[in-house]
Amino acid sequence: MYCNKCGAEIAENSQFCSNCGQIIESPVKNKTAASTYKGPLGNPTPVLVWGILGLAFACTLFLSFLGIIFSAIGLGKARSFMEFCGAGSKQATIGRNLARAGLIVGIIFTVFLVLFIILIASGEIDFFTSKPRYYYYYY
């Protein structure tokens, strides 16, 4: 007998798959069950994980560029999952939306970071005091 989820061979009287832990509801006695195994693209969890990582890193000012990278990976995995399995997974949809939000927030924060670095490099802002360089002194 073979598992419907991962395609691993299991004992006839098993209630759970020893490979993936799937509950065995209806035993499949031929090897056609192995052909229903969807592989790593059939798992929506990586889409959700990359979406969360993308948004989390995008919300940090100095690591927002990593948020853009992780969000792009999450969007790519979401696109692959949706093409392979269809758009029915709630986890994949949430992961895709988190990756989109991470991409937008990451771009905005990266622009702010670049502007901040330009202002510091030009001497307009003192990095340690965050005050403008030019003061008006009245004598």
C-alpha cells in the first residue's frame, strides 16, 4: 500500500504514514498513488515562510534590501505553486500577499535608507546627533 500524500510504501494495517505522518483514510493498493505525489511544489509552506521572511526583513531599515530579495523568492515560489497546484491553497495565497507587501515595504525603506546615506555622506546631517550641519549663529 502507498501513501496518498508522499507516495511512500506503508504497511497494510497502518493508520499513519511513517514517512510524512499523513492519516491513512482509504488504502490504495496499487502504485498509482505514487503518481499522485506532488513533490516539493505541492507544499505551500515554503511560500508562506518566504513571504513572512520578506515582510519581516523589509520592515527593518538597514536590512530592507534582504526583504526585497526574500519577497522576490516568495513571489517566485508562489507563482510556481499556483501554476503546479492551482490557486486553492490558503497558505500560498497568504504567503503571496505577504511577499507582495514585503516587496513594497522593502522598496520604500530601501529608498529611505539610500537617501539617508546620501545626506550623511554629503555632510548635511551629522550621523551621531541627527542635526543639520549648518546652524545659524547670531553675533
